[in-house]
Amino acid sequence: MNSVRRLSQDLSGEMTSYVKGLLNSPMNRDKIVIAIEGADDRDFYERYLSRNKVVFGIMNGHKWTTTVLQNLNPYFKERLAAINDADFSHLDGIEPEYENLFVSDCHDWEMTVISAQRTNDIALSYNVTANNAAKLHDDIISKIRNYSYVRWANEQNEDTDKKIAFKANTHEFSNLSIKDCVDKLNSCQKETQRHIDPDFVLEFESNRRDAEWEQLHNGHDYFRMLHTEIQHLKGIKDQPKKSDIISGYIELYPKGEFVATKLARSLSNWFAPRDIFN
């Protein structure tokens, strides 16, 4: 079983020691160690990467992957890599800092598996009508568009203490204008210094209106909306569970599609000739 590190403090030394321990463990003598952002990422990637050949180090956030690579690459580079969600890096033209730091093809792994057809199939499995199921994907993409642009604009602020925090209730921002999204988000910040200028976001969006949906949207936002929409279309309150929808969705994502991603090809090339796939 892969180890999960529970940290009371996010310290560079602790994360580095944790991954170094995985690399030095006799149980992992012949294994590759891949640092990932969180437990959800492990649950996804271990479907495709062999547990007999790969052990995952859970970093409790993306910023620790680069720290670990910086500290350990001089000693373990041939057995070490990291996978991050791309977030907005593809849209911003930002390349990974290290050659053994890899990113998802789309905004995150969730957006990588999402497609109109799979959303249609999931909706049908919950007895959504064929007409509603067929248009559900496009509806979600449209409804969270402005919310996603606020997320992207927010990332342009290099001062992390001033970035706004985002609520989990994505459906509360469904179909809102950019200004209304910003006003609503600004009003619910617990720390007063966290604020974003609506005029900045409007100008930001006007210069980037053609962003691909796979890169623009956060997968968690998409799945929250999918959950809400299916509940609404079925006219029920308690079922289905969001976790069940995500699990069902991943079951529809075949290994062949993952192996064809740029991420998988890059991992395969980095660790060649070792075959790290299930």
C-alpha cells in the first residue's frame, strides 16, 4: 500500500524527507517514485501506472512537487518524477520548471477524462431523458464559463495573500456575469485583503475569449455542476452522490486514451526502457 503523509506543518524539509524515505525504502528498491498533489490524484493515476513499479508520494498540494524535485533530483533523478495538474499553465504558455515534472494534458486530470459523450452516458445511467442528456455537457461548459475566467484572472496575481478564495458551491455562480461573479466572490472573502477588481477580469476575459474549455475549466467545478444538474433534472435532492458520478465517469475512461495522452507518453519516455503501465 502506498504511504500517505499527514503533515501538521507544510515544511520543505518534511516533504523532502518523506519522499527520500520512499526512495530509500527496501520495499521500493526497484520502484519509481512519483510525487503527486493529493490522494485523489493517486486514486486516478494508479489505475494506469503499475503498483509493482510505481509508488506515489502525496504532496498535499502542487507547490511541494517542485520543492521535492529541486532537493532530490541531484541524487535520485533516474527514479523520481512528479505530476501536477496543469491548471492554467497551458493557456499561459508556462512550461514545467524541471524536465521530470509533468503536467496533465488539460486543466487537470478530471478535465482530461471529460467528454460530451461520457457526460451523456452518465446522465442516461441516472435516467435523465435523452434530450437533456445530449445537451448537458455544453450547458455546463456555458454555465461555468465566466466563473472559470475569474479563476484564471485571479491566478495572474503573484501575491498569494491577495488572491481570492473560491467557494465549493459552483452552482451558485451558474450563468452569472463576470461582474456578478466577482462581486459575489469578493463579498464572501473571510480575509479583507483578498479582493479582485472586476474591471481587470472583464479586460482579461475580453483579450482571451477563445480559450479551449478543456484548459479553462476546473474539473471539480465541472463535476459539481454535473452533480447539481443531474439532481435537478431528476427532481430529487439526495441522490446521486457526486463521488458516485465521478467513479462512474472514470470507469468509462479507457486505458488506451490515457496511454495516448502527452502526459503518459512523456512519462514513458522519461523512464524508458522500463514499462510503468498496468
